[in-house]
Amino acid sequence: MFATLVGFQASGLVIATDALFISRSEQLAALAVRHAVPTVFQFRPFAAAGGLMSYGGDLADLYHRSGVYTGRILKGEKPADLPVQRSSKAELIINLKTAAALGISFPLSLLARADEVIE
């Protein structure tokens, strides 16, 4: 897929959240760097593995919420009675090392708003 993107002269790629993609985020980041395709994914491990950036919910927070719900259900609460929750925190992670390799620069205003900048 990445080689095809290069052939189409794609200027970037957004990887949708999917269980398969989450489990392969490090491989996807390596492919994105190898093929010089600026790529964004939802979770931090992608950017930490060399992807350009990630923007989305905090996985640790999502897992914590799941654990709390599971505990409530195991203690006898009915799932239908539990309120629907959503992540209230989104993280922006930018990998400057990858950006430099791709010849991309970010405005200082965006870097200042990032939750983490990987150098």
C-alpha cells in the first residue's frame, strides 16, 4: 500500500482506527518512514515508533474506563443502566525526528499545543 501511495504521489496518509492497525502500529510507522509518507494515526505508540504524528484518545485512559465498567458489571450493575462514556481527552503527539527526515516543519503554535513532542 505504501509503495502504491508513493506512485500516486500522495501527500499524506491518515490511518483509520482498527484493531489490526492498532496491533501493527510500529510496523505501520516503519513503513511510513521507509516510504517517506507523512502519516497520522490515532494513538501515541505510532508516533513513538517513528510515525509523524498521532491525535486521539489516551489508550491508558480508555483501558482504565473499560476496567471500571467491567468492575461495575461484575458487581451486579446492569450494562443497560450504565451511562455511555467517551474519552474527554485527546492527545496530540508530534515526532520531530520523523518530520525532519520528511522535510516537514511545524508552526511553533502547533508545537506549543502538542501534548508531547518527540525529538
